[in-house]
Amino acid sequence: SENLSLKNRLTEKYSLDRVISQDYKMSRVFDLVEAVADSATTILITGDSGTGKSMLARAVHYTSHRQNKPFVEVSCGALPETLLESELFGHAKGAFTGAVTDKKGKFLIADGGTIFLDEISTASPAMQVKLLRVLQDKQFEPVGSNKTCTVDTRIILASNRDLESLVSEGKFREDLYYRINVVSIKLPRLSERIADLPLLTDHFISRFNSLHKKNKLGIEDQAMDCLSNYSWPGNIRELENIIERAVLLGKGSFITTSDLPEKMIINSGISQSMSKEKMTLKKALA
């Protein structure tokens, strides 16, 4: 019963309803997710780092009929090629030094569910060939084994680099690109959906209040102006980190400009002196 309760909480946490946005670009993303979630088609999610590709992949899984099966995430860029193959496809006992037992790969663990391959652009040419076969036939052999495994695994991939450019440069297989680019979802940068900043900020304040036992009531208008005028190179992940820091270290009941990183205040064009005193409209305009 505890296991079931935790699964239900996961489904609620990562459902599409929990993705916070009122931007029209994101509404088109939501429509696309709802249209393809229950199919077995491969999905490619593109967008800059920090735009929420992992969260959207989970939303696809927990919106589909596979929601009670495993969701397995693998960061292809975090593992060397030798380990990545074993991690994805498993290995047989004695396949290499240190392989003292058989090991299930992530594709087999995710059978019936979803596997999310992040940073797919970093996969080596040899790994790309193996992935192409899995995508086409849903079959593979564990490292050091002749046994062919067949899986029913939904595959979602993500990249923060332009795969089409990598194909033209000869760094990514063209046949693999067209195989994974069946349904493509591009996530906009946070700077392209500034209208969502107040919603996201309130969400993170509430979340970190609960997590760190704090009681921030909100954010002052001038601090919100700083957030709105910032370029957000780190996207939503950067916003999340900045709000967590402000909730943890801020002295007052509200987040103020003094709780934000100095670079944000400088880039926003709001001087420190202006942020510390109330001004008349005439002075502010001057």
C-alpha cells in the first residue's frame, strides 16, 4: 500500500497539470503532448539547458497508459562509452573485468514503461548504430551475450544541441536523426516566456518555504522587475536556484532586490540606491 501511495504521488507530481505556464508557446507543447502521450511513437525534445526537458519527458510518461510502469532516465553525456553500453543494454557475467554477475540494462528495466535518453547528441558513432537498431526493432543483445532481448519500451530523447547541424557536420547519423525525429517538441527559453515568471516565482517560493521551513510571503515589485529584465541564460533551473537562495538567506518577509545576485540588479538597470529607497515617479523618470 505504501508503494502504491508513492506511485500515486509521483503521478500527481509529474502530471502535465503540474507544468506551470500560461504562455501560448507552452500551450502548443501541452496540446502536442496530450496528442501523442498514449502512442508508442518516439519523441525528441529539444531546447536549451534548464528549460525543463526532463520534467516534460516525465509528464509524457505520467499522462500515458504506461504511468504505472517504470520511468528510467539516462544521461548519455554523464557516462563514458564503455559504461554507457552496459548501462543501457546490460551485460553478461564475465563480459569484461569486474562483470561478476549478469546485469539488467536500463532498456530491460524500462520494459513496458518509458526510457528517457538525455543529451543524445553526445552518443558515440558506435552507440548511435546500436540505438538505431533498438529504435527500429526494439531488440538488442547485452554486452558479452548472444541472447537477443525484445522490449516494449517507449523511447523519449532530448538534446540541447541542434541535431540537424550535427548531421550536416557528420557528427550525428542522418538515419538515426530521422528515426528519432518522428515527433519533435521544442521547449522555449525562459526569456521567451517572461509572462510565466510571476507564476514560476510564486511556485518556487511556496515550494522552498515548505522545504526549508521558511515563511516568505512573496516578492517585492522591484525585485520582480529585476527578474523580468534579466536574460536568463540558465533558464528555469537558474530561476529555481536564485529563488531557493533568496528564500534561505533573505532577512525580511518578502524577497527584495538585496536578496538577488548582484549581476541581476546591474543587468536590469536598477541601481542599488534606487532599490533601497522609495522614490517619487518624477525622480524615478529623471
